[in-house]
Amino acid sequence: MSYETKKIKNAMVVAIPKEIMQEDVEALREALSGVLASGCRQVVLDMTSCPYITSMALSAIFHEKKRFVEAGGDIKIACINALIQNLLDLTNLAKAIDIYAEVREAADAFGG
């Protein structure tokens, strides 16, 4: 799976093109590692086209978030559906990541 990226203000937006299943987790990690290696520390995951994520994918997102925070940045999520929101709520991970209704809102939250 490939991920489209675009810059909004100081944030890199990574568009998730479909559900993230177990077999997609490594590609997601590689995409986020590439963003970090490029020097960008602020990421918005655009979940508009993502109807579902596995628990393994959720774990990978939080692992990558930790790496970004350690590097002085962060990962925010935008445009999730009710199913993903419920998964985040049930796992208490909704408290650990900033969630926004719109991509632009998430990018703006980084400031600059």
C-alpha cells in the first residue's frame, strides 16, 4: 500500500487510502518513518478513506506517535468514523491522541 502525503502549514498529512489490516502495518510504519527521516516532526493521519483498522495497526500508530513525540513532534488523527472512534474509546487510546473532525483543523493545531 502506498500513502499519499501533502504538506499543510508545518504538518505532513498522510492520507490512509483504505482499511489498515495486519498486512498493511509495515507499509504504514515505513511511510511514517520516511516522514520522520525527512525531518518533518508533525503528522496528521487523514482517515477519510479508512473504514477500519486492526488492533495491530492501532498499536503501530501509537508506537510511531511515541517516536514522533520523542523527536519533538506529534501525530494527530483526522476524519475518523464512528467505528474507529469506538475502538479508540474502548481501548482508552482516545485520551492519548488528538482527534480532529477535519484535516485542516488538525494541521492548524500544530501552530505555525
